[in-house]
Amino acid sequence: MHLDLHIHSDASDGALDAAAVVGAAVQAKLDVIAIADHDTVAGVQDALEAARDHPVQVIPAIEMSATVEQVELHILGYFVNHTDPDLVEHTDAAVHRRETRLRQMVDRLATEGLDIPFEAVCAISGGRGTLGRPHLARALMEAGHVESVPEAFARYIGNEHPAYVPAALISPDQAIGLIARAGGIPVWAHPPRRLVEELLPALQTSGLRGLEIYRPRTSAGHVRKLERIAKENGLLVSGGSDWHGPEQGSLGEFRVEAVDVSGLLSAGGI
């Protein structure tokens, strides 16, 4: 069984709508996917409906952004009830926070001589879901200021540049709690190599249940280290491409096998 448990739709900063993501997964012969958009579950229902007539199972999921000691962490929530009132309330608040942040970044770019109308950023997002820096990067491309999304981050909107505005985020404890109360399984997404052992005890105390281990371009040594940590701490493991659209290549080029994430699947009832 072939899986990709970390995919984004245009409900956050992916390029395709949820139904199109399901279509791409079918074409790639993936058996199970997780739509895990940034701080929103807006694409989950569309994905579930699109998958009804296809041989692919959609896991309702979310990728929640959090900060601890000025470090941003992402917590994946698998098998969430995407209609949970608290989760929906959080996503509504996250949409507003992200919009405010992107407006501030647009203003800072203007002081650097790069005039990007906020409406252009919204148009790229399709007018739905949560806004993110990739939308702004694509607006910079369309305006002719850069030739690629990576160049936009490298020159103008990366963490070390003047236009960058830190996100106003909840704590990891809050993120894990929201996921758990919505019936989900909290998993630390792409845990940073330098912080995983330092932060893991507190995250587990908060209810963290797994680590995302299998990802594209992750070194074999780091994978082995994370596998060891997960085993020693009784954690589930996950994996996925973190695919945002065709700019990253075709969906399905990276996949995980069911045997690699069997514990997570079993915990979710698959």
C-alpha cells in the first residue's frame, strides 16, 4: 500500500484544490493520502467527497503552527474530526492572523520599492483558505521581481530579511491539545535535527504521540536517528512529501509504505 501523509491543497498554500489533489493521487496510484493544510481543515470535506468514487482513502488532517521560545514548530494532526467546533474556531482565528501578517509583509516590501498589491496575493490564493508566504512569493514572481519561489524567499521574504514578519502563533501545548480534543493523533512535523531531543520530553508531556520521519531529502543518518528516538520513547512514526503542487514535481514521486507507518494507521483505524 502506497501512502503520502503530508499534502497541501489551496485551502492553505498548495497550488491545487482538494479535489484536484485527490485526482493527482489517483493518477499516482497512491492508496492513502492525508490533506494536512496549514492551520485549516477547509479542504478536508472536499477531498473526502472527491475520493468517494476513487480507490484512494483520505485521512482528515491538519498542520498546526506553533512557537516555543521563539522557535516555530509544526504539529500534524491525523484522523481529526474536521467539524470539531474548537478546531474550526481555531482555523477561523488563524485565517485572520495570517492575513494580518501578510498585509504587514506587503507593507514592508513597499518600503523596499516592491509594490505588491495585497489583492494580488489574495488572488493567487484563490480567495479561500489561509494565506502564507508562498502566496506572496508567487505574487513576487508574477510581478517580475523574482523568477522562482525559492528566489523570493532568499532575496525578500525569508526569516532573515527585512520584510519578514514573525507569525503570531499558539503554543505547541495548545496545538497538541486542540488536535487531541478533536479526536486526532498529534505528530511533530519535520522535527528540527538540533531541537528534537531537547524539546521532545515537554511535547510528550503535552500529549505528542508521534514523529514525522520519512520525508524527501532527509539524510539516511537523520532518519535512523529519528527512528531510534521514536522507538525509545514509544512514539508512532509518519511520513510524507509535504507536497504543495507541481512546482515540486509530481505527486507520488515520494511515498511511504504501509509497513513503515503501520502503528499510526492502526491507531487511526486503518
